[in-house]
Amino acid sequence: MTIRPQIMLSAVTVVCGMSMHQAQSQAETVEEVRELIGLNSLTERLGAGQVPTGAGIGILQCEASEGGANWGPDTSLVDFAGKSFTYPAGSPGVSSHATTVARWAYGSNWSVAPDISDIYVYEVGSFLLTGFLRTGQGSLAPKSLPDSSIRIMNHSWIGQFGNSNDNQAMNRFDYALLRDNVTAMVGRANDAGSDARLMAYAFNSLTVGTTSGTHATADTPAGFDGPGRMKPDIIAPGAFTSYSTAVASAAAAVIHETIQTDPVLAADSLAIRLPIMKAVLLAGASREGDWTNNPVGGVTARPIDEVEGAGIINIDRSHRIITGYRQTGALELDDAPEIALSGFDYAKTSPGQTRWWRFSTSVPLEEVGIALTWPRVPNISNYQSYVLMDIDLELVKIVDGAPEAIVDGVASGVYDSGNHKSNSRVDNVEMISIRGLAPGEYAIRMDRINSTTTTSGGIAWLFIESDEGPIGDFNGDFLVDGQDLAMLLSAWGTDDPDLDITGDGIIDGADLAQLLSNWS
């Protein structure tokens, strides 16, 4: 079939809103990008020269034409010296858009993955039709990847067929990603006025917004598979979502290289699975400031932030998770493993089953981030339908060896803010994000709700211990007990600033009341 230019291929409509004015979003410097996405923290933690750089990871870059055959990066730039470029749709002319995307995704001067050296550049029409996805070609499967090194796809374009082929193209896309275990980053439109169907509404990729927050944020609309699903999934710095998408692709390449080079991960055949990578990136995202999934009583049916998705992609945090290694959950709480502060699993539950992971903490947890995601499975007879599980995610307390549901975690003092349960009926992601979890014994539970075909999902977690005890913990043992009370009483009536909880210049009954309210 033929895609008409006015529907699909004008440069204005398919390159993530490049007709939008620069002032609508904020541009970050290379150093600011590296700080925002955690590269500097990762370097500080691992040491200079020990940080993965994308070496050995291939990338598929899909680009729309800026006119004629101009859809390729300018390979004459020093940023691309020593890199190999392959063009399955024929040799292109230079595109400034493709060049900037390339510099952020794998350029030696800008990218956080400068050692990506094998690049496969597709023109979007070819990718959608005969070149890869084979949209409109019945039961014919998408083509195989041109090289097994490809672990990343970057789609910094938007567009549409304007008919049922939109859903079919995304079904085929999701099938190929699941088949090949590829992490695909897809740009969301820069604003609602330029929003379009492809490929932002796919299930198995990650839709990327920008840290400026000016991108489109509407849910997947009626008429498309999975209406009501939240998009974007994650955000990254960049002047436009095209460039944010490229930054996210580079970040994912760093994690993929880690899987290939870490001996434990390299020996784990499941670590590379698509749902695991997606969960690791979502759980590892940084959620600061006004991020919220709007829980009521600690429960939400909308798992991520409406603008920021899971948060800002973060290499250091995701690296902590992936190198926490796979920790296998159990179908019975008594058999569940005691998990570490970070890690992941590739989990399967049949209808009506629950899978468990346990943990305990003797100190407050400054942050708890848990992400669960699972793929849709397209019908390969026609790529017009699919099956999708429904799974809920919940954090519960363990009391006398038994699970006990948390009731309003903030009001009950279990945590300071966030949610302990995520139960969307439409999204294929659930997220728990908590600040200030109290010491105690807990369990993560994954509950299978519906009865469609069973597939495995990826679950990932990151727990960050607090370096400050509760109010009234004067001796730093993360407990408020008799020792702290004795210290307070010994300074009664004085103005000792280290023990004056209320800060009113005198240690008195008000300070005692505060201490007792936090008694361990």
C-alpha cells in the first residue's frame, strides 16, 4: 500500500513537532543532561573509566524525511568518526533533525553512550511498510532485525495512516519488540496541537516526554487499542521530544551494555527480556518535586504522573537495579525470598494467583520505587487483535508472619507520602512510589486479575535507606526509645539546639510530646 504524504510523511508532522517554537521547551547543556539522568552519580559510584558507554550495542534509528531523500545524519561530523552506518532503505541525504537525534543518541561528544558504533538508519515509510513492519501485509510477520547487536530502537517522529493501519502498525511494532527483546524509545508530540497516533500509543515501547513538560499528555484516545492508557511513560531532558527520546535511547544502551558485560547478568538468559528492561527503567526513574500518581488513601488506578510518566530516566538508579540481579518471587508468602534493596524478577502468575517478594528494614526508607510491566501479545494471524493481562501491584505489612493490608499509609504513619497499591484496569504498567517508609516487615504482592493468555511480566524495585532517623532519634540508632528520652530529660529547661525538637529555644513539654509521638 502507499502512504500519502499529506497523511504521513511531511517533515512537519512526523518529526515530533519540529515546527514548534524553540521557546516552548527548555534546552539543557550536555553537562546538565548528564547530571539530570544520573551519569555523574554513576561515574562517582563506579569510578572513572568503569562506566558503560554503549559499547557492543547496536541501534536502529528511524527518521522521517525533511524533503526528498533527506533523512540521514551527517556522518561527516567528528561525532560519528569510526562508526558504521547501514541504510536498509537506500542511501539518504543529510537531515539536520536526524543529525541532532544521532548526536544525542550515540554521538561521541554529546551522548551518554558514545561507544555505540553500529547504526542502522531507516526511513519511516520503509520501516512501516515493506522495509520492516510490513503493515497491511496480512499474516506476514515483521522482518528480522538486520543485526543481532540491535538492542535499541529510536523513533523521534510522529504521524499516522489515518485508518485501521494505525492499530495494525502498532500491533506489529509490539510483536517485533517482544520477539527480539528490543527496547524502543518513542517520542510523544511536543504539544497537544501536534499530537498523532504513531508510535506513542504502542504498549511494549516507552513513550518519552521532555523535562520541560510541554509535550502532549492526553491518554490514549478512543478508537485505538487500549484507550485510557497513560502516556508518556517516562521523560528525559531535551529541547524537543525528538531529542529527549534520543537521550533516553542512550541511557537504555548503557543498561543493555551492563547486561552483556556483567558476568552474573550475562549468564542470566532472562535479564535481557523486554518487560524486565522496561520495568528497570521505570522503577529507576527519578521522581522529584511535584511528581504524583494522585493516590487516594494510598491507592491509585492511574499508576504514573500525567505529565512526567514514571519520572526522569536515570542511569545510576537503573544500574543499581539491574546489578541487584534477578530475585525470584514465590506463589506462597512463606516461600518468598527476602529481597535486597534493589533487583528485578521475570514473574508469571496464572489467573487468580499471587506472587510474593518479602523485605524488612530496621531503618526508615527514604524512597521506595517498584514498577511492574507486562507486554501485550498480538495475534499474529492478522495483527489486528491482541491479548493483555491485568495485574495489580501492592505493598503490604507483615504482622506476626501474615500479610496485613495497609489502610491509608499516610494517616496510619506507615509512610510519609505516596501510594502502596496500583490497580489500573487499562495500563500495562503498575507503580508504587513511597517516601519515608517506616521500619518494619513488608511484602510486595503481584495479583493476577483477568483470565487472558498468561505471559511473564517484569518487576523491578529500588529502596533507598534514609540517613536520618525519625524525629526524636537523638543517638542516631533509628529508634525513638528510652535512651533518647533520657537525653531529652537530662537537658530539660535548657536551650540545647541538638535536642530542641520544636526550635522554640527551650526544651520542655512540647519537645517531650513530639518525641513520644514518634516512639518506636
